[in-house]
Amino acid sequence: MAFEPVGLDRLATRMKIIFVRHGEPDYRELEERSYTGFGIDLAPLSEKGRQQAQELSTHPLLPSAEIIVSSAVTRALETASYVACVTGFPLRVEPLLHEWQVYESGTDNFEKARTMFLENKGELLSNNPIQYETAMEMKSRFLECMAKYRDYQTVIVVTHNMLMRQFVPNEKIDFCQVIECELEI
């Protein structure tokens, strides 16, 4: 019986992920200027969101990490910057940690898509009137992104509600909520 060598890059590694949802955003200026799609992702934190991020930065779980990996979306990146300032951990920006994608523009379509996503347990049915990213696609892009951080045992990941929900059972994740889990990356 012949054995083939196993590529070490294919072996999964257990990693502790400290998920952090970004702080409360302020969309007013962008909505006033009719920004849509990824343009709305330029929204900064609201004053309340900044307070949430400041309070978050002293959370007792955070010092156990080694690095902060953040979505490139402004609200997540601004949240991560507060944590980086307090912890002194290196901060990496990852565009693949963005918010869940709905392929139709408009707030109404986003809410309809969210309802369909939840009703269909993350799957996209062939007759769906609104196209969106499936749960499996979100998990895939997250794992692909995090593979480059396999050398770390504990990583703070600042990201978005829908992406986090693919790995943690919480139905509602509050702004700046911290959820710890272990994943095979």
C-alpha cells in the first residue's frame, strides 16, 4: 500500500476566535448623499458606537489574544482601532471579512433577503427573487481568510453580525458583543 505525503498547508488547525461585532454605525451623512451598496460601508461609528468600542477595548477576554484581524468596512475597522490602541496588538485588515452580501441594492431588498436567508436556513433557493450570499459561501470566505493566521492560537476578529452567526448560535448579536469560540481553520 502506497502512502502519499500530506501537504501541511491542508491540515486544519484549532484556533480560538474572539469574535467582536463592530460598534453602532452612523449612516446619516451617507444616506443624505444617497450612497448605496458598498458606499454605505464607509459609515463611521456613531458617538454611541465610539463609547461601545472604548468600553469593549477593556473586555477581559481580549488580552488572551495575539493579533486583531478586522473587516475593512469602516465601522469594523474603527472599532478594531480602539482595541488595538488599548491592547497594543498588531492590527490586520481583511477585505474578505466584510458584511453579508445581498446582490440587489436598497434597504428593503436587504431586509427581504435577510428574512429569506433565515427562513431557508442560509441556503439560496433557485426561485428566490433576491440573490444573496449563502451561509456556506460566508463560511468559506471566512475560513479562506483566516487560513493565513494559523500560526496564532488566539485571534480577535472584528466583523459583522451575519458573518459571526455562521459560527456562533446567537440569534441576536449586539454591537460590540464579544463571543469566544474554537474553530478548525
